Amino acid sequence: MKHLKTLVIAVVLAVGSVSFASAQSKVAHIFVDKLMQEMPEMKAAQAELEKLGKSYESDIKTTYQEFQSKAQLYENEASGKTQEENAKRMQEIQQMQASIQQAQQVAAQEIDKKKIELLEPLLKKVNDAIQKVGRAKGYQYVLDASMNSGIILADGPDLTPDVKKELGF
């Protein structure tokens, strides 16, 4: 009877340890931000965004220079003009200033919109590659170990090189 009890306890412990071992999840990590920065497509997207930004900046700068010139001219001529003309000119200057501010806001919105348009397919491509590599290597979880991602310790396997290989760079 005593042997049976010992045998049952041994079997329960063996089954429990096997269950515990199989319940352990395989976890790996990847630095998504680093991976994204190294992608050739990302470099092309950044170049396109810079080009768009410089285009908007150039247009706004030209308009701002016109605004400054007109404001200086109106200020210099103010003493020779009637109060009504000066008020009209002041209103024109204020409208120019408002249109410059609006152009800056529109430019920022368009750049943000373009950034989303360019990055969305890249993020999907990276996500698909991470899932493919993670599943192929038998991981149940792949965590983003990028700065400010919430991971404090990432000593497990790093899938970044494998995902780069999957993405072809």
C-alpha cells in the first residue's frame, strides 16, 4: 500500500512536471524600429518625405518673403497714405499671415498623410515576416524590444537577423 501511494505520487509529479514543461511558452524578441530603419524601402520612403517637406517649405518660404516685403513696403508708405488705406493694407497683411499659417498646417497634414501612406505597407510587410519567422522557429510570442515598447529585459533569442533574411536584406 505504501509503495502504491509512493508510485501514485511519483506519477502525479512526473505528469505535472511534463505538463509544466509543455505549458512553458517560447518567447523571442525583435527590435522593430531598428529593423524598419535598416529597410531599403524605409530609406526610400524617408527620402520621399524629405523631398515633399522641402517642396512645401520652399513654397511657404517664398510666400513668407512676399509677406515680409509687402509688410515692409506698407510700413514705409504708411505715413503718405490715408487711415482708410492703411487699415485696408493692414487687413491684407493679416490675411496673408493667416494664409501662411494655414499653408503650414495643410503641409503638416499632407506630410503626415503621406507618411502613413508610405509606412502602412512596410509595417504590414515587417509584421508578416515576423509572424512567418516566429512560427517557423516555434515561438508563441515575439515581443518588440524597441525603446519605449514596454520590454525591460530582452535576454531571449533576437529574431531581427532572421527577419532581415526573410525580408531580403
